[in-house]
Amino acid sequence: MRVLHLNAERGWRGGEQQIAYLIEELQMRNIDVFVACRQGGEFEQYCIKNKISYIGLPFTNSISFSTAKGIKRFCEQEQIDIIHMHSGRTHDLGLLSCLFGNKVKLVLSRRIDAKLKQSHYTLWKYNHEYIKAILTVSNYVRGQVQEVVSDQESVKTIHSGVDLEKYRPDEGLDFYDFFLIPRHKKLIGNTSALVEDKDYDTFLETAKALLDEGHALHFLIIGKGKLRPYLEEKAADLGISEHVTFTGFMPKVYNSIGALSVFFIPSKSEGLGTSVLDAFSAKVPVVTSLAGGLPEMVIDGQTGVTATVGDVPAFKAGIERVLLDQAYRQKIVAGASAHLQRFSKQLTAERTLNVYQDILVEE
């Protein structure tokens, strides 16, 4: 079996980590793995470092003829059996390579929580005869895809997985020392990108509500994104700037989040949200919204606390209970640790490999 993975991104986020986990696990199972990725991007550096056979292509847009033709040539050269497309742009370009005569089977991964349009183009590209399986990161996303796909059985949920052994607290950063935070304050944080879907407005409004009650807390917004100036201004307008630290991007931040008293992710949308799994690994109680695939990990009262998107009073109450009720805190942390075993990178790879094998058997 020879599988080509397509990655169009310049940077490295959760999707790229999932592809890397999958590649590594497939290689351990003696699958021949190849990559077509963006020239000059971080995934190209990953391929070079890990000696993965790859081709760098422009991936400038969804109708890049040179990229599609490059994919076709590489497939012919390496006798590829399956192309695994990992994003919307690679979906377009994988199909375009087939229009240029590429004779391979296609697998598509869908990781984002976004309703699909019922346009002719969307219906065509999701129902193309070359697409043999669509893998979604949550049941929620699967439901969205099934709204536009004729062959319902071709859409399968395979939850993203994490490395259950990667958490190394001894290699983490001491937030208190590094950011000069008084040690009597408990830390509440989130590691999401600073973008609209992550709803940091609600994060800050909840912080304000908790601080107004007199709780000794400090809030960490760990990540980068275009909304940082806006969010810094909002924190100032709320009068809580001294209680909020914007850390920027932090490599291997999962090693540091064990210092948090609460991991708080009030997103408006999430395909799944694997940062929650990092919190589970660090035994940090999680408070989330009910957006997208989050409830498939965070079960209210069992593995964490949930509230409706944007419900500041409910988030405040949930965080207060986690902080003040130690028996409840211990219960949800224990439940999260047990639930985490369902989200290993090994299990994700095994389920994906089963799909590949089923596709080739159908020939």
C-alpha cells in the first residue's frame, strides 16, 4: 500500500500535528507513506527532518494547475494507491489532479465545524466517484457532511488522537516565575488560536465576572492570532488587564498546562478540539462550550463541565464549582483520564488504516 498525504498549509497547527501522528503510526505498520506539501512551509521541514519522501508544490490556491499536475506526476512516478486529502484546498486539488488523468482512489478528512453549502460545486466535489471515504473528526462534523453526501456509509467518524505519553511536566515552563504572577492566584487558561471561533470575548467576560466575585485568579491566553490587539483592548476596557496575560505562541505548551486550575475553552465552533485532550493528559479539569465535537470529549459532570455557547453566567458557575468543590473536581478529572484512552494516536491510525484496506479490497 502506497499512500500520498496532501498538506497545503504554510504553518503548523493542530491539523498538521494530526497528519504527522498518522504518518508516523502508518510507517510503524510498514505502510509506504509519501507527502505533497507546500513549498517552504513547515510541513516540508518536517518531511526533510524525518526523511519522508515528499514533493514540494505551490498550493497557492484551489485551482493551481501546476500543483494538480505535480500531484498527478508524483502519483505516477511513485505508483500511489491512495491520496489522502486533509483540507478543503487539498480536496479541490486532489480532484483537479484526477481531472488531469490521475487514476487513484481518494480519501478526504474533514476537521472543521462549518455547515456545507448545498451548491452544485459542493455536491459535485463531495460525491465524486473517486472519493471512496470521507473521515470526520467527530460525529457532529459527520452529520454536517452527510447532509451533502449521497452515500451515507462512506462518511465515517475517526476521532483525532494524541500521544498519550507526550506530557512531560518536568520540561514545562513555570508560568508563575516566567510571567511574574503571584503564587496565591489560581491559573485559568486556554491554548487556542486568537481567532473569532474561539470566542475569547466570552473568555474575558467570564474572567471579569469571576474577578468581580473576589476570586484570586489569573488568566492565561496562550497562543497567537489576528485578534490579539482587539482582545488586549477589550481586557483593558473591562478593567482586568493586570489579571490577564497574553503569552503568544509557546512551543510544547502541553508540558506546562498542568499548572492550570481550569482549562477553559468557550469556542463558538470546534471540529473536535484536541487541546482538550492535552488538558485531560495533564489532569486539568476542563470547562467548555457545547460547540461542535467538544461534547464528544467533555461530558458534563463526568469528564468536565459544559455550558451553552456564550453563556457567561453558566461558565462562571461551572468554573466556580470546579475551583471550590474538590470532590467534584476529582470526579471529573478521573473520568477525563479514563475517557482519554479512546483518543490515542494509535487508535486513530488503526481505524484510518482499516479504511484504506477496505478501499483497496473493493477493487
